[in-house]
Amino acid sequence: AQAMSVLHEKARRLFTTSATTGEPGELMLYFLAEHLLKYPQVLCKFPLKTNPNVHAHGADGVHASVDPDTGHLCLHWGEAKLHQKLSKAVDDCFLSLSELILEPPEAKKTKRRDVELLRDYLDLNEPGLEMALRAYLDPDETLSKKIRFCGLALIGFDLADYDALTNEVAKKEVAAISARIEDWSAKIKSALEKHELVGITIDVFCVPFSSVQAFRDAFLKRLK
């Protein structure tokens, strides 16, 4: 019990206390990627933070999978954005992913550091798998040319009629739910085109909230 208490306190200190923190979204993205998509996380920024009130730069997390058709290693760079407005969350999320995946000149340093962190802090408790991944991440290895960069996105936003949506889900009103999804998809498609991400594999989770800020506040309260 004492050991668990020590670990709990150590983990709690890693989180920021900012009222606008995006860390709840990062945790949600981790859970969805691991448990729904079955992409194991290979780099988490939380243990690397030296100041709980300063966000770590770069991806919110990196997950991995193997393309069954090509055998290529897929690195899924994660980005979670929580905003009141859906359009703001979508645009900010794909702007960040474009910097991570497309590597414009101003983002090269950040991405290179993420790859270095991934190589240096890789810890999967499976030595054989770790060795294989390190070969992909070594620029001197031929396997390094078989890496495909993909995206993971969690977009959280306020939905004015959140209660109505939950009722639609409970009643399995497929047509009404589909109409909402089409609207969200249209905004995502527009942002993908704007940030030149068309043709890149990106898994997107859209998560409506009755209040994003209330969710943050409840999260911060649990950390006290």
C-alpha cells in the first residue's frame, strides 16, 4: 500500500495545474490508441517532464504498429486538442500534426528530437521488440527507410445539445447520429486539405463534451 501511495504521488506531480491544461485529452488519446486501436505506446512525454507547469514539446505521445501488407513500421504521432469550438480544436490539431508528420523547416528540430527520445527512452519490456524498433530508428540501418509516419488525433469540443446527442445514442437513432458525424467529418476533411495532410493515415477521435472546461476542472480536482 505504501509503495502504491508513493507511485501515486510521483505520478500526480507530473501533471500541470494549469486551468487550460490539455493533459486530460492526452490521457484519453493514450487509452483509445492502446485499447481500441491496439497501438502500443512507445514514447510517453510524462516521465521526461522536468517542470510540471511546462508542457513537453513535440507529440503528445508516439504509438506503433506494423503494416500487415508491407511490413513497414508505422509510427503514429499523437495530438490531443480540447477547445470549446470544434473548428478551433480541429484546426489546431491538424496544424500540430502537419508540423510533426510533414516536417516543415521550422519543425525539423522538434521532430528530430522526438525520434531521438523515442530511440533513447524506448522501454517495452520486450528486448526482442525493442531491438527491432531501434533498427528502424537507426539512420544507418536499411530498415530506417521502412518507417511510415501516421497521425493520431483526439478532438474534444463543447456541444450545445450534448444531452440530445446522448439520447440519440441511447435510442440508437442512427440517422440523427450520422448527420452529426457527417458535419464533423466535413470540418476534418477541410482541415486535412488546408494543412496538406490528405493521403496520410490519421486515426481521428471526435469527443463531444457538455463542457470541456468542466471536464478539465474535474480532472484537476482529482489531482489535489
